[in-house]
Amino acid sequence: MFIKAKAVIILLVVNLAVIPACGRAQAQGAVTTTAGYAGLSTQLNQIISKEKGTYGVCLIDMRSGERLGLNHDASFYAASTFKLPMNLYLWEQVAAGRVKTDTILTYKQAHYEGGTGVLQYKPIGSKFSIAALSRYSITQSDNVATNILLSYLGRSNVKTYMRGLGGKVVDDARNTTCPQDMAEYMLCLLKFASEHPQQGGILIGYLENTVFNDRIPEPLPAGIKVAHKIGNWPFTGTYNDIGYIEHPENPYILSVFSEGTESRGKAFQTIQRISRAVYEYQEELPHVKILLNDREVVIENPPLLEEGHLLVPLRSLAEAMGAEVSWDGGSRTVNIKYAETDVLLEVNSKTALIAGEEVMLPVPARIVGGRTFVPLRFVSEALKAQVDWDGADLTVNIRFDENRPEDLSDKVENVMEVITTRVTDRFIDLRKIIYA
């Protein structure tokens, strides 16, 4: 039985990873009640309680990891939102070298399905590359392209994969899901893209360039990128959308599902109102402040939270502390030098070297949006700083000695430079005397 729209809203607010490890059979966050999203919950309740049908919502704030859920675990018809986890599975296979994007697949009679997409008008026997089919299945929500890919990948393989990502509403015979599961799949896509920027970036690019932008993106300000996938099943009054919204300060994932709605137009309006309310609420969220010796430092990207640990862009933090940062793209390692301290980190590795000695990191360094994010406390303390956290004000204060001690090598180099200069000057003076 579905929980009706007028049911009491349940809030999920958990300190989970911003880009968590999407491991096999990952457990999802426990449901707790909190005041964190109380204001937004009231707004959403006012929106949907007046509408016919059932709505389900799952919101994940990417900075804090907090969640809001309304009918978050109720079963809904997935419709074309299924194409998101299917394509994530496909591109993970590509990244692993098990699937080649230039492989050619043939359109067979069994693949035909009407509805959305342009391939239904192509002749049976037409051939397409896997890359093209993936693009069609997302940007055009093409059903024929999806069926061809699903035949190639194996439906049971995709369903097993969805369960492995933590999906709770996965039926081998029926195309069902829940708002929370779909939000988890989007979260896993972001993690995949951070670890495999090329393959993940392609799929996110498809999601950002779909031709269907009449739900979550519609009421948002111009220029806000939304990577999303819609789904329709008019026979049950189902209209869905799952998206990653790149809010400039507080990006988030929003999953909205419906059933038994009054009409397509009314469902679209309701999803748009939900989307607008969430975006405006995210606009007002407090920001984490980073202080260096009580002075606020501006970093180019807002911090992330992963498994309870704050991650910040490395170069901004290290250089503000007077350290030197170098990047080796071949080994994907970062070297930080401060006085006599030498720290070496490898992206996606939980081990690091401090002065040549191996140490464990609480969470690995990540590449997000082209920036290398590192655990703030680990790097700060490795550079001989003290880290104080004020949870009430969401403020981190890093205290360190600004009178940077010089390396012995630096002193020797400076002395040699002075000696060389003086010897050269004396040599020039002697030449003047000899040739005068």
C-alpha cells in the first residue's frame, strides 16, 4: 500500500558521505526526526496535501549529507528513470574495460517500443554504437535504444547491480523503485564520476542535455546546471524526475515520484513547486567557514563532508598556510611541502606518506569538479597546525605558527648565493685593477 500524500512527513537527516562508497548491498541511512529541514517539510506538506495522488520525495544535501524524505521508501513505477541506473552500470563496465563504446549493436524486432525516442522510426536491422545508444536513451529517453542496451547487458545483471548499490525496491519482473533508491543511484553516479572523470563525465553530460526539462529544471534560475532523468507512466498517473542540481553554494540531489495524479499538467506543476521550494531553501542554508588564525580564508570551492570528515580543496588550504603544492598527473599524487615537512597523498588512496612514513587517512583524497579535495584535519595537523571545530557556528579554526621555519637546505642555498655573489664581485674588482 502507498502512503498517501496527506501522511505525516518523515525526515531523514543523517551524516553520511557526500560521495559515499557505493559498495555491494550498501545500507541506507536510518530514519530520524530532526529540525534541520523542518521548515522545508512544512512547505512541501502544504504543496502536496492539496493535490490528488501520492507523491514521494528524497532530498540529499551534498555539503552536509543531510536528507529529507517524504514517502521516500514507498514503491513507485520507475518508468524511464530506470535508464539512470542502467546507464551507470553500462559506463562502469566501460571504465572496467569490459565493454567498448564503439561496439555495434543491431536493432531487432524484439527491441521495438513506442513512446519517446527517435529510433522507433528507424528500420529494423539498423546498427548503432553503444555510445550512441546510451546517448539516445538519456537525452531522448529513447525506449528502443534502452531495449537494445538492456538485451546486451542483461536485465538480471542490471537488477543485481541496483541491489548492490543499496536499492531496496528492486523487482526482477516489474519496473519499480522508490525515491530514496533513485537518489542513491544518482549519488553513486557522482562518486563514479569523481573516480572516473572521463566515463562519468560523459554520462553526466547526457543527463545535463536531455530534451525533457519540464519538471525539476523548469522553475530554477537560468544557468543552473541540472543532470536529471524523467519518467512517465500515464496509465497510473505517474510522472517522475530525479536530478543533481548544481546549486553554486549548496548542491543537492532531488528525487520526486508520483502516482495517481490528476493529470500530466497538474503533476508537472506540483513537481515544479517542489523543485522551487527546495532550491529556495537551499539558498538560505548556512555555510561552513574556515579560519586561519582567526582570519577567514576564501577557498575556490565550498567544503564537502564525507563520512563525518570535512574535505577542502587542497591548493587553497595549503597555499594559504604557506605550503608548496605540486601535482603529478601520471601517478595522480599530490606533494605538499612546508618547512621540513613533506606530505605525499594519492587520489582515492587511504594511505599517505609523511616524511617518508606511511600513515592512514580517515578518508581518501578525491577529485571533484577538477579540484583535489583532502581531509582538512589530516592535512592541517600534518603541517603542524591545530584544528578547532565549532559545530554551533559551523566554523573551523586552523591555528599554526605563521613564522615559517626555514629548511636547512634553504639556509645553505641562501648562504651559497651570498658567497657566490661576493666572489663574483671581487673577481670583477680584480679585473678592473689588472686591466686599468
